Amino acid sequence: QVQLVESGGGLVQPGGSLRLSCAASGTDFSRYAMGWYRQTPGKQREMVALETRYGTTSYDTSTTGRFIISRDMAGNTVHLLMNALKPEDTAVYYCYAMNEERYSQEYWGQGTQVTVSS
């Protein structure tokens, strides 16, 4: 079974930092793009950051200069370092993986809560 398990969420003050981690297992992810989405109640899930199998990264404009995605291909892990957090970053963050050779093959983690509040 393919599993993506997130960790690292929690409560932080505005301006603080968190590092999210995703441990992936169950298949060979070398052909996959991996990254992070987030969702708040009543809102559509949105892309936060993605990294392709070749290391190309994409970020939502709201994260410019604040978030950094990193990936360990050998260990099937992906991280999201979030700096200068704002209250509007509050959401459930989901790990995501998509086969770049077969776009219909995609997987989601269960999510980890990030709350930014003073």
C-alpha cells in the first residue's frame, strides 16, 4: 500500500517557523513529483509547493521568500520549511505525490494541522 505520512505541524506565533515532513512508502517514487497542498474549512485545496523528479520547484505566490521545499529521493521523503509564518498560513497541510509518467496515478497524505496565532 502506498502511504504518505505527514508530521511537524503545530501551533506557532506569527513570524515563527515550522518544518513539515512527509514519509512516503509503498512504491518507487523516483518518477514522481512530490509536494504540499493546504486547505482551510470551506475552501478549495490549494497548491503550496511542488518539486519534480528533476528538482524543479514551484511555489504559490503567497509563500514567496518564506517557504522552501526539499526532497530526499533516496529516502522517499519531502520537507517544507515554513518561515515568517502568517495567520493566513493556518491550514491543514497535505503531502502529495504524482507519477510524472502517468498523471492519473497520484496519492495524498492524511494531513497535518498548522495554526499560526499569537
